[in-house]
Amino acid sequence: MAAFLVNKVLAIGRQIVIARAFGTGGDYDAFIAAFRLPDILFMLISGGALATAFIPILSERVTLQLPDDPDGWRLTSATLNTILLIVIVAAALVAVVALPLVQWLIAPGFPPETQLLTANLMRLALISTIIFSVSGLAGGVLHVHQHFLLPALAPIIYNLGIVGGAIFLAPSFGVYGLIWGAIAGAAGHLLIQVPGLLRYKMSYQPRLGWRDSGLHQVAKLMGPRILPSGSSR
């Protein structure tokens, strides 16, 4: 709860720092618009829907300690690799058609130069979406093991990355400094959780495991959760 409150205060401070750096100009509008589709992509594929579906299945496997996967790392690896594959392919497709998407769907009212900037920023924002797809799953694993501190601190690190980008990078690189700050914050969001994973003897396996019954259950549970996530957007 304390971490949640700190993050909310920091989020307000982040807005103040960004407002001082960019005001209400077109560059900041482009920054906000650039995250619309990446955020939707994250929510639909690897955000709340994945956590809701993955945590109970992994918790069951860890509790039962199945002979072929007593600690759940095989299921975790299969889920991670599958989600990463889907997110990377989706992100690559969005990056290719970023400019038409901005022109026709995301920001049709922006001037042409701002639309181009938005498309370029969106391509970079997709990097953070890929990182968050890993970080979100890491947080789910820690929650299963009743470890809540590091996942609670992770959003604070993300906001600090954006603040750092606004303070230290934006003066030299403009709004691109802000986007790189967001990417650094996403990386910090993941990295701060790694010590917790190591504590529980993380064992990554480079396998898709599409025949794993646990992965099938995760996919089935994600379906109903994805629908309200998409409709709410």
C-alpha cells in the first residue's frame, strides 16, 4: 500500500516535470498518442488478462508439485515464450504500418509533421510493450510465491525512468529523450523483479511447450478476460 501511494505521488510529480519540459505543445501530444496502441496491445495480450489467467494455474501447479514440473518453471517458460512470440510479431506488424495507423486511426487531426513524429515515437514505445510483457509475467510469478514487495516497487522505477528522461535526456533529445526514459523505466520495471525470481530459483527453458496442459488452461482463461479489456478501450 505504501508503494502504491508513493507511486501515485510520483506520478503527479512526473506530470509536473513533463509539463515544465514540454508544456502543452505538439511534441507532448505526439508522445501521449504514441502510447495508445502499444498500451492496448499490452492490455489485450500480456497485461491484466494474462495475470488473471496465469496466476491461478501456476499457483495450482506449485501447490500440487507435479512430478514433471514441481516448481512451475516449465509452465512459466512456455507461457513467457509464447507471449513474447505473439507480442514481438504484433509489435513488428504495428511498427511497419505505424504511420498509416496514426493518420487514419490514432491521430487523424494532427498536422503531418506531428503524425510522422507520433509514428516514430510509437515504434519506440513498442519496445517498452515487449519488455512489459516479460515484466508482467515476472510479477505474476512473484505473486504466486507470496512475494509482493518488488512488484509493488516496479511501477515506481518506471515513473522514475520517465522523470529521468524528462530531466536529463529531453533537454538534448527533445521528446525522444522522454520516450527513451520510458523505455529505461520499463527495463527497470523488469530488472528490479529479477532478484526475487532468483530467490525462488528461476529456471528458464527455451521452449514453447504448446502441448503443455497448463498453457492450454491459461489460453482458455485469457479469452473471456480479453473481451472486456478490448471493449473498455
